[in-house]
Amino acid sequence: MKTNYFKRFIAKWGIVRQQTSFEKIPLAQILAFEQALCLASTFRLKTRRYRRRREKDLSRLMPLAFSRAAHNSSCMTTAEEKNAPTITSRVANVISIGFGSGATGAAPGTFGTLGAALTWCALQINLLSSSVLTHVELLVVVVVVGTIAVAASLRQLSEQDPGWIVIDEWAGMCVALVGANPSSITQVLFAFVVFRAFDISKLGPVRTAERLPGAYGVMLDDLVAGALAWVVVQAATPMARGYGLSWGGPGLW
């Protein structure tokens, strides 16, 4: 199937180059032809014939392609220059994607939340004194920095809430883990499951918060889901201790 496709593509190119002057051939079509010929060689089509055609055509086409690309870049409009990636926008994207935890393709929200939980535990155990105060301080930092980063990322996109933005899941997970014991796998895992349940189901107030425009809507719905998860986790803590589960930590009970 692929072999027949490349044969038809190259035959079509032969007609195009006979009927059209090189200056009128679009740059995208030139680059597509180059890619098709490379792949055609991979599929062992008439290699010698296409190699000769490739060398002959590219000797004339590629200088044209480079000069046209240079011309296009020199004619960049003011709007394009304004939307061109900058160091600030790249840093904002790194933060918005949860430092890579949202770049999984499948289920970015779940993996982003998992990355947030692991990072939270590592910080509380190794760097911070695990107390309710440090939990709240970390939450404030994530919310403020995350909101600024999401706002910067959304200015570059046409989507309102793309899936790869997971810093909002980080903020919501930080809310759910306020007062939790970072050394208790059971409690952290319980908070993770409850938060994801509220975040995915979008119950009442979560759905309402999501309707807010821009970065506020992106962040606030997860914060509300995190607050609901926090209520469940704190309510379950006394019962867990009653059943002998070592949740411990600086909880509110």
C-alpha cells in the first residue's frame, strides 16, 4: 500500500515539474517531495532511477527552498513576531506541563497528579519540615506560580484547557494533601484516588468553577476538587486511625 502511494506521488510530481516553473512550486510541496523520495528509497523502489531524479531536482529546488524560507522569515508580520516563542513562554510551558509529568499523551491528568503527589512527598520528607504551615506555604507557591504560567501558556494557544496543562492538578493535589502524612503511602494514595474522582466527575461546584474564563477556570476547578478531596481525607483520618492504619502526620485531628 505504501509503495503504491509513493509511486503515485512521484508520478504526480513528474507532471507538476513539467507543467510548472520551479519558482511557482510551493515550498511545502518541495519538502514533501524530498521526504517522499527518501521514503521511496527505504521501500526499495527503483532506487537508481529515483536517486538520479532526486539529485537533479534537489540541485535546483533546495537553493530555492532555502531562499524562500529566508524570505518568509524576513517578512514575518508584527503579530507573528509577538507570538513567537520566548524564554518566558518556554519556562511557562515547562511549569504548565507539570515539569514533564503531563507529557505522557495518554491520561496526562492522572500522571500529572501522580507526579504532584510524588514531588510533594519528596519535598516534605527531604527538604521541608512536614507541618500544616509548610503544606499551606507550598500550596500558595504552586497556585500563584501555576496561575501565571497557565495564563502565559494560554496566550499561545487556541484551546481553553488543553490536556497537557497539569499544573492545575498539582495545585489541587496540594490542597488535598494539606495536613497529610508524607510518609504514609496509604493516606497519600487515598487522597490521590479521591481527588481524581472529584476532578474527573466534575461534580457541582467543580463544574461551576471550570466555567470561569482563562487561567482562573483552569486552576480553580482543580482547587475546588482538591478542597472536596481534603474534606473526605480529613473525615476519613480518625476512622483510619481507629482501624489501626498508621496515617499519623500533622493532621488536623
